[in-house]
Amino acid sequence: GRFHDLRGKVLKVPTEFPGHSLALQCLGTFILWFGWYGFNAGSIISLTLDDHHLVVSHTAINTTLSAAAGCVSTLCLSTIVAERMSGEVTFNLQYAMNGCLSGLVAITAGCSIVESWASIVIGLVSGALYLCCSKLLVRWRIDDAVDAIPVHMINGIWGSLSVGLFAEPTLMKAVYGTSDHVGWFYSWGRGNADAILLACQVVGILFVVGWVMFTMTPFFWLLHYCGFLRSDSLEEVVGLDIGYTGGGIRNHRDNFESEKMEEYLKEYEHRQRERAYFKKNSDRGIPASSIHQDSLHGSSYHGRRIITQNMIESLDTTSNNVMGNNNNTRAIANGVENSNTSVSDNDAAAGDGHGDDQRRTV
């Protein structure tokens, strides 16, 4: 994995998983960026009412500026960090693309009510927040494969707070028809410290966090209880296309000719038969893949980093013991009969020998 080797030992340096294609990643980023114009500017609903066309154009400009600022911010900071850590100047395109998305996320909340300079500031801060949070997750060994937490959660919070800081009075009036409570920085310009809008944004953030925790914690606990929260550790090695998308093992063997992969595939076939056996013969209602199924050698399939040979042969051993009981019984019966026959023969032979000895003596 990213933080553990195949035997479950913690890696000192996390493994990097490069993307399949940088070109496709760039294409996906630009598709999202293009769609964000419809998401932000299209939220005005109507272009014919009042001065909504001006609001739409201003929203599109802010969306562009924030995305570009986030991209530049993340690219520059990641280059500085890489130079400090390794001594070499490298430009990480993946960081740049995620910084772009971070800027788009951060500007969404206030795209129509902040000025252009503020959208640049929001984008610059979002890029820095993304990079710091992404590095922190790796340090804490939290595997966020697509950096969804830094991009969407952290910058979503920052974007909501930025509304309470940078909401401009004139734009508030044009969009919402009121400017009683504006951004905190503009409230200071009015000669007061009105932070009602900022407080409303904080309350909204806390409500969303509480609602998500309240609804999703039982959901993920249920997935964890049933063993569906993550994929099987061995399937991660042989490929999820076998277990989840119906890809054939034969095709997988044709694509990977490595001897080690062949061993993994054999172990996977043993695992499938073993799992099917326990599902069919288990007296408990918990699925065989559950972490609570203690009959599976006392440990979860999901908790195993690698399968030992004894575990692989467990099904064969169990099956042979179960299927061989009748054969063993018949073998024991045959052995007893053979033993009785042998004893009778020996007694008869001993009797004959004793009669011969008597005749010799006479």
C-alpha cells in the first residue's frame, strides 16, 4: 500500500502512486474548470432581470482569477518545498491541477459578491491551504487518494469564511438586494465591527460538519461492520477488476507474466474458495468478509497484509478432513477386519507349529 509493505510493516517513506496519464488529468481539470462557469455563473438563473448580465460576467471573471491564482500558488509553493527538501527544482503538475480545483472550490461561495482583487487573494490562500493539508495527511498517514479533503473540505470551509470577510456592499445590493451586513473588512471601513455575516458563515459551517458526522458516521460504521468499507487486501494486489468488474483471471495472467503475480493469483483463487466455503457453512449471519467473523482464522480478510501458506491451504485441509471422514472410517473398519484375519491366521499357524513340535517329540 501507500504506507505499508505487503507484510504490513510501516514504510519509513510513503510510496508515491503516479497517475495513469498526466494528459488525461489535465483534460479532466479543464473539463471541470469549464463546467464551473455553468455552476457559478449559471446560478444567477436569469440574465434578463435587472443587471444580472453584469453579475454573470463578474462571476465568470472571479471564477477564472481564483482558479488561476490557486494553480500558481500551489505550483510555486510546491516547487519551493521540493527544492528545500531535495535540493532540486521540480514542477509538480498534479499539485498545480489540484491547486486550480482548490481555487474553484474556494471562490464558489462568494463568486458574485467579492471584488476581483479579493478573488485573487482567495485563490492564493486556497492553493497554500491545499498544499499544507495534503502534506499533513501524508504525515499523519491518512490515505486520501485524490486529495478530496484538502481540495473540497478545507477549501470549502475557507471559501465560506471568505464570504464573511470579503463580501462587498455594492455587489451584495446588486445580487441580494440588501447590504445591511457585509464582509467584516468592509464593516471596519464603515466604522464598525459588524461581523454578523461572518458569524452566519461560521454557524453554517458547523451545521454542515455536524450534519455530515451525524448521518455518515453510522453509514460508514455499518460498512465497516459488514466488511465493505474497503476492498480485500489481496484484491488490491491482483487488481480490483477481477473482484469488482468481473475481469477474468485468465486475461490477467496473459497481461502479467511475473512469477510473483502468478502466486498472488493462485492465492486469490484459494481465497475465493475459502470465502465461499465459510459463507456456505457458517452458522452466523455475518458475512464471511466481516471483520467480526472470528471463524476466519481469528482475523479479518481486510486486516491481512499477506496470506501465509497455512492460511492458503486451510480450505484444502478442512475439505480433505471433512470429505475424508467416511474414507477414514471405512479404512479403520477394513483395518480392524484385516487385523482380525491376521490374528486368526497367526493363531492357526501357531497351532500347526505346536502340533509338529509334539510329533517330533514323540
